[in-house]
Amino acid sequence: MALPLCRLYLITPPRLDDLAAFGHILAQALDAGDVAALQVRLKDQPDEVIAAAVDVLTPIATSRGVAVILNDRPDLAASLGCDGVHIGQEDMPLAEARKLMGPDRMIGVTCHASLHLAMEAAEGGADYVAFGAFFPTATKDAPTRADAALLSGWQQDMLIPCVAIGGITVDTAADLAQAGADFIAVSAGVWAYRDGPAAAVKAFNAEMARGIGARG
């Protein structure tokens, strides 16, 4: 029987001042190993800046089979033709987001460290849930700290896939994959990696595979 997979879920840096340059970096990273999704996460940026980023980055991602997910904004995600949207507990309600996105595009929901919130999201039609933060992170203000046991608990029901997020590095990826993460979401852990983003993607994939292999 084939082992389950744990796949990489990339999140853009919080600012993209040179879209063309980042596009080249992204292409190299995506060519370096398996990546399931790219979340465009540009907090507090004008709509036109977000739209420009989606316009530049989408062809790079989709040509490599990588889904493009927009953070926070179901309205923009729908109008820009993104593959999905990721919403937090303080964003638009899931039911409203689904009306905008339609039945076929992905919706992920931040569930912090709560199995209860994750169950509610799954029952409400979310396509995946995200747990975190697992480690300290400078990328966002994380109100909760999640434990790896949360991933194992979620996998006992396996209703929909779960994403581990928050301060994850190459050194910590294997343990989270072993615990039950279906996807590992990373921003600075890739873009600020000591040997460059492409090397980070290779290293993450190797460590996640090691973690999957260690699942009991």
C-alpha cells in the first residue's frame, strides 16, 4: 500500500516589491521539487497590487501544476480566477465565501489550535483546514500555539486534509509530517533559507518524505 503524502504549500513573502524578480525566484523554487500550492498573501496591500501579483505569478505556478490560492479575499479570488482562497476566523464566513467561489474552487480555513473549529469548517464545506502556529513566526501575528498531537488527532477522522503552518523550517518539517500533516505551509522557511529557495524546496521535500516514512 502506498504511503500517504505530505506536500509543500508555499506562501509568498508579505511584500513583493519587484514582481518580475520574484517570479524568477518562484520559478526556480517550483522547478526544484514538488509543491502543491502557492498562496498569495499580501496583507494590507491595495487591490491593484494583489491583482498584479496574481497576474504575474499565476502562469508560473499553473504551468507547473501548482494551485494558486489567495489569502483573505474571496471576492478578489473569484474575480481573478484563482484556484482557491484561504480565510481566517475573522474573515468572510465560509458559507459566503463558498457562494462567491462556487462549488469547484478550493477554500481553506484557519483553525488555530482547535479541533472544534476544524470540525465546524469541515462540516461547513471547507476543502482543507490549517492548524498553527507550531513555532514562533515573524510572518504573522499568531494568537495560538499548536502541538503536533493536534495533527494526529485530526487524522483519526481524516475528514479533509490538514495544513500545518507557522514558523516551520527544514529542521522541523519531518516531525510534523510524521505527526499527520497533509501539507506543510512555509514562507520565510523557503524564501530566507540559507542556501536559497530552490535548495529549501528540495530539503523540505526530503524531510517530509522522511517524516512520512516514519509514520507508525
